[in-house]
Amino acid sequence: MQDKAVAKLIAAEEKRQSEGLELIPSENYVSSEVRQAMGSIFTNKYSEGFPGKRYYGGQVNTDAVEKLAIDRAKTLFKADHANVQPHSGAPANEAVYHAWMEPGDTIMGMELSHGGHLTHGRPGTISAKLFNFVRYGIDDIETGKIDYAQMRETALKTKPKIILAGFSSYPRELDYAKFAAIGEEVGAVLMADMSHIAGLIAGGVLNNPFDFGFHIMTTTTHKTLRGPRGAMILSRGIVSNPLKPVDKTIDNLPTLIDRSVFPGLQGGPHMHIIAAKAVAFYEAAQPAYKLYCEQVLINAKVLGDELMKLGFKLVTNGTDNHMVLADIQTSFGFDGGVAEKTLDRIGLTLNKNVVPDDPLPPFRPSGVRLGTPAITTRGLKEEHMIKVAQWMHKALKSHNDETELNKLAKEVKQFASEFPLPD
Ligand code: DSN
């Protein structure tokens, strides 16, 4: 590479990634095929519109590759329609809100400190300015069970146009059938933001909301799904002519969503990323991927159990998915930010995170969030989870002891070198 400055930073990032262990639950390592497609010549092409209906010429290959991505996504998630163009998770959610609602309409999402994502109506976001967010949350902090009675009561009172299931920091399975029953009773569209767990749904190890009557699913493509950075929107409905105005019905969801993405929110789709999404969907349909998903869950369970044995207080006392939330303030008497920095220092990367009804502010929250998707891709198994938990415990116990932290950092680096990054 002629640009030595960028080349140096790429090499440094590769070194950082290979010498440490990635525990952020929303990150992963993509295959060399996914990276190849991302770096492909498709990046040169403008393709506003959809396959067969573009605003520029020269679309023979872009049409074919987008169609491939759409068909593979539909098969993987049992959807009627897939829009694979959203650049990221936030615009995907935004596109759905605008496809189905008008400014001022009400949407019901998860309480943010109980696990809901920023795009589920955090004050200050565009969607929170335009739409009226009402909340459901957990009723038992020890089990993490959602308060479905409160959800129903609020839904009956506020008549949301959309009920949104989904989270970015919640370690339990949702009861989609209960969401669906409430949605049906109040006439709401059921939307699932499955960004964190879409890969585990595709791999068949977690429930698919479409099997319980959901109408729309959004997801990023780079988390458990192990594809390029980006997102997609899956839905029920019948694909119709996107040039004619359509009523807001379930059958028309594909058209409403497509128009909301383009021209609603985005211009030219990133065709190199769409090609890489197609590759990731191919990979997720292979038998090896199911085994990977099974191991992600096993690893998370073992990691959570081991942390609890060592005295970590876990939010909901365990996990059903790929992530673990630990209340550091309760366990060690300091906040999650200190834990994040201390663990980074020894090569374990995770993120500070709020815990339900956190008494501390978001920049200095009580907890940390960690997960197993990336380390499982790297080849780590149950026995290695015990090591990871022990390193975390030792480092946090001696977070002011430079000698001990140096010793642990060496151990982690040596261990990580035995598990090379996928090439
Ligand atoms: N940043 C993602 C996560 O870590 O959950 C969601 O946007």
C-alpha cells in the first residue's frame, strides 16, 4: 500500500485483534471470502433502485448479486421479503418506523436500561423526536422476565402502531408468542430487532419471531451473523410494484419498506457490501455454522456460570443467549468503566454497560457486557471460558496492581497467539 500511514494503522489493528480476545458481544471476525467480497470491484457501481428497477445502466451483475442476497436471506429467516440495502442497524429501524407510522404515532419498545437499543427511542434520536415511545420492561431483576401484564396494559391504553421486540443488552429469550398475542389484541404490527441474535436464529439455536406471527424483523449483518457491517429488513407480505402508492397493510409491507429505504432514507446501495452479505448468508446456511452457533451458546453459559462461581453478580443470574451482563459495582465496588479499562489493559476487550435501573450515569455505568460470538469463531471452547473468567476475576481483584496486570497481559497474549484470526 502506498499510503504508509493507513497501512501502519491496519497492521496495528490486526496486531491488536490477534493479540487480545474480543469479548464485545456485538463483534465478530468475518471470513476471508466475506472480506474479499467487501473489497471487490462492486464498490465502483451506483445502483439506486432495486433489482430490475434501477436508475442507472450497467446493472447486470449488481442485479444478480442483490437478488442472490435477497433470496438467501429469505430462505435463512423464512421471510417473504428481504431488503438488503440498509447501511446499518439504525437506518434499518428508522426505515421501518417511517414505512408504517406517521410522525406523532406511538411505538412500544423495551425500557432502555433493561436492554433496549438507542434506536428504540433514546431521547435525542431522530425517532424519539418524531414518534411517541412507550415502554415495557422486566418485572424481576433476578430472572429478567418481561412484565407482559404491564406490556398489555400499556398497549391497551396507548394503542401503539408497532410493538418492538429486541435489545442490545438482554441475556434472555423473549416470549414472542406473548408479544404476538398483545399485538393482535391492540392491532399493532410486530417488529423484532434481532441484531444481536440473528445469527443464532439463522443457525436454528434460538427462536425465530416469524414462527410466532411477527411481521417484520430487522438485523445488522455483522454480529452473530458474521457478515459485513450493514443491516437488512425482513418482512411478511407480497412484493408488488414499488412505483404505485400503496395502503399500509401487511401484504404491502415489502413495498412500504423498500420505498422507505430508497428513496426514503438512502441513495445508492453499497453493492460490495451487498455482495459480502450474500456470501455471509451462504456461510450461515452451511452445517458448520449451526455447530458454531451451538458452541456460542455453550461457551456463554459456561462463561456465565464460571463468573458467578467466582463471585460476579450477573444480571438475571445467567444467560440464554450469547451475552453476559455483569454488575461490577455490586461485585467489586467500582464501576463498569474501570472494569473495561482494566480488562483492556490485559487484552480482554468488552464494554461498560448500564444494568437495569442503573443508579450510575451511562458514561460510568455499573456493569459490563461481554459475549462469546468472536471468541467462538476464533476456536475457543468450554475449557477456555474458565480461563477467561479467571483472568477477569484476577484482573479486577488487582486492578491497581501493575505487576499482576502485566503478568496477566502476558498470559492472555500467549494464549491468544494459539488461536489465529480467520485469514
Ligand atoms: N453497537 C451495537 C451493540 O454493541 O449492541 C448496537 O448498535
